[in-house]
Amino acid sequence: MKTHKLTSIITGLALTGVVVVAGWLAYSWLKPEEAPDVAQVPATPASLFLNAESSAAFYEDRIRKAPDDLEAYTRLAQVYLQLSRQTGDETRFVPLASERIEQALARNPDDYYAQVLHASLLNILHRFDEARGEAEALAKVYPHDSAVQGILVDAFVELGDYEAAVTASDQLLAMRPGLAAYARASYLRELHGDAAGAIEAMELAVEAGVPGQEDRTWALMHLGTLYLGQGDLESAERIY
């Protein structure tokens, strides 16, 4: 499997998750009192924003009003990474996310949220060894953090350490089974030539997703591609 295919998985999941990626997806939508038309999620580096464009505008405004609001920087960075995945415009949104992450870390180098986003960003930037190093350091402090395990899976795969990737994937599934965890397991099974297992895991990813959300649509697209690769044109066409 070529590197660019895995990169699409990282972008889709690790930031969610990202990346790729993103077991660990939260779907509890909250609305800030300051802007009731903006949907957002609890503070977790693996969350999705229901309306990314409105959320970006909301947090940009928060930063203008309160330049030291650390949470606003981390959430805005996360929104930008989501927009990068949703629109495919990495050239625009990834640098914006990087800038906000650096600004958050400058305010608090030990902030968990900013550190996890930074490790995810390193995967997106193809700085996989650095991503692995940062995620391993975070895993020592947060051994049960599913977002960190997702980052490790992606980094290990890109570094060619498939045994470590499988171990991290199993830990992720045990911590937080969900769309991102199943999708990563699917890709690892595909890498090992287990087409049936890859389809099974991606079907679980689809079932774990929320209808109408971008990450579930992403999983459906990859499920269709897996069926297409097996010559099952009827299933692929139905899913597409």
C-alpha cells in the first residue's frame, strides 16, 4: 500500500483523528451561550464539530476578544484540521491549525489538548518519527488515552513497524471501540492481506458512525473501495 493512501487515512482519522482519525469520536453537541447558533463538542482532541465553519468564526472571535484564552486556540486549531479534511484544502487550513497549536503551546507547553493536537499535526506533515516520539511521551502520562493510541498506530504504520502498529491498534480497540479504531484495524488487516477481515472491520466502522457525518461518509467510501478491490461490483456500487 502506498504511503499516500495511509496519509489520507491519517488526515481523516488521526485528528479526529488524525486523522485520522479518529475510536474516540465524541458526538455530544453543545452550543456556546455566547453564540447559540454554533455547534461544538466537549473538549477532546478527537471530537468533531457539527458546523466547522461557524465554529471557526466563533473561536476566532473569542481569540480577538480574549487573546489569552487557551481553549479557544486549541479548539480553533482542531476546527481548522477538520476543515482541511472536509474541504481537501490542506494548503490553507493546515498552516492555520499549526499556527494556533504553536500559540497554544506558547501559552502552556504542558497543555494536554495542545500536545495531542501537535502530535497529530506531525503525522499530517509526514514527520512520523517525531509524531511517534511525542505520542509515546504522552502515552506515559496518559496511558489510557485513546487519541494518543490512534496517533501511535498511524506513526508506526508509516515507519514500517507493523507489529507495534497492531499492538497500538489492539489497545485502541480495547480503550475505545468506534469508527476510528475499527477503520485503523481495517487498514492494518488490509496491509496483512486479510481482505475479508478488512471489510468486516470497516463495516463496523460504518455502523459506529453517525449518519450524515463526514467521518461515516469517509468510512463508507473506503468500504466501497474494499469491495471493489475484491471484484464485488454490486456491493461497491450500492455503498458508493
